[in-house]
Amino acid sequence: MKPIAVTMGEPAGIGPDICLALRASKVPVTILGSTEILKARAAKLGQSIDGLTIIDVPGLKSTVTPGELDSQHAAFVMNMLQEAVTRTMQGEFQALVTAPVHKGILNDAGYVFTGHTEFFAKSCHNSKVVMLLVGGDMRVALATTHLPLSEVSQAITPSLLKDTLRIIHRDMQSIFGIKKPKIGVAGLNPHAGEGGHLGCEEIEVITPTLKQLQQEGIDVCGPHPADSLFTHQVMAQYDVLFAMYHDQGLPVLKHASFGQAVNVSLGLPIIRTSVDHGTALPLAGTGQASASSLIRAVALAAALSDTKEVSLCQ
């Protein structure tokens, strides 16, 4: 089995802390980051880096203090992400798992970085990648990701919905092994527009697009009012739920499984998973950070890699 690449994440955050937990991983992993940082964090936590395979990434220019962001670390973080995705695409690793980075400090340093999902889409030369979170008995995919709420309505176009839902349908089959995935779609507006009284996006854009996809053989149903879509009775009817924007779908999933959920990027030529949380700067170096989501992300990446190999060979 090829190892799974794991990026260490923001040096001042909890990424180094939780990567230390991978010493006990049954799945072979290689951490891309800094031996120096991991060794220092391990010493602070009374642990060691024995048993970890580490690839040192260039660009670290200053001392790292847990919990204190430094824009001088930005080049190191970007090098780490680029090297990880390049080497995974070249076949050195079976999958890629990412610990959290801090978007703000990367942008402060002059990089245009809206998130891992968008970065990997560009690095893999993909025009469209879909963010999916898996937690407990829920799978929630997003039409839009890191957009201001004021821009979401304009972004919900027939083209975006078709591209995104086709990727979800395909990857539910090829990666998750679900032969006939059922996709439950949320409306954009309260009560899914209330027949046009609370917005017309459902009538003018979402419903006609779903009908076209149904004619292609894609099992999509909706648009449902979001407040009823995320109930146990309705969720049980679908393999994956489709939310129109980040904070429509993810608060529900994270309420149900925060710290245990896994972020999966659909549409990439590689398997990529991630934790469901941020850098948690106040917890860095305290010993209080939980590695549960990272451990689950590694396990899911390994499982999805196996499923994809089986699906592609059938």
C-alpha cells in the first residue's frame, strides 16, 4: 500500500499537535511539513516523533510560536500544499489529507487563497471541484463554498448546478461505490421560495435545472425547504444532501458530528480529505486539541482509495 500524504497545516495552529497522533496510525502516512516544528511541538507536549515519516518542505523562515500567526510562514505553507498535491498526482501517494491552514494570514502575506478546495482545483487543472462533508450518517455537498452571502444568489446558475450535481452523481458512484445515488437538493430561499413570494431562484433556476438532470438519469429531488430537508425523516431518503451555500448545510452537519466529520473534495483526479475544523490557535501546544477528525480523514482517504480502485477496474 502506498502511503497517504498528510500536510502539517498552519505551523502555529494545532496541525502539528494532531499530526503527532498519526504515530499510531495503522494506515501508512507521510507528513509533509517540518521535522523541526514537529519535534519542538512533541517536546512541548511530552511526546516524540518516533514512528513518523516526515518530508521537510522548504520556506520556513522564522521560529514558530504555538498560537501566534506569522506571515513569514506563508511561503512554507504554500510550498507544503503544492508539493503534496504534485507528488500525489504523480502517484507517490495513494491519497492526500490536509490539516487546517489559516486563510487570513496567507492572504495577508500576498497570496490569493480562498481555501484548500479552490487551491487543489487549480493545481489539478480542474475547472470545478465540489466540497462534501461526511459526518455520522450525513453527507452534505455544497453548490458554493467560500463566497460572501451577498454573492450566492448570482452564483446559483444552471451551469453551476449542472456541473456540481453531475460531479456528485459520478463520484458517489466511482468513489463511494453507490450505484444509484439519490441526491436531496435544498432551495436557496426560506421555504424554498414559498411559490415565488420569498424569492424566484427556485422557480427560475433550480427547478428547471433539476428537471434537465433527471432527464439525464440523475436522481435529484427538490428543491426542498432547507429547514425540513435536514430532518431525520427526509435525510433518510437520500445518499447525499446538496446545500446552496456553506452556512446552509455545514452548521447542521457540524452540530451533529463536529470533530468527527471529514471534508472530501469531489471532482479531483486524486482522493483528498481533510479535517472539519480550523487551526484552533488557542489550543496549539496545550495538549487539548483532538485528533479525531484527522484520524478519520486518514481512514476515509484509505477506504475511498480502495473503493476507487475497485470501481475503476469493474
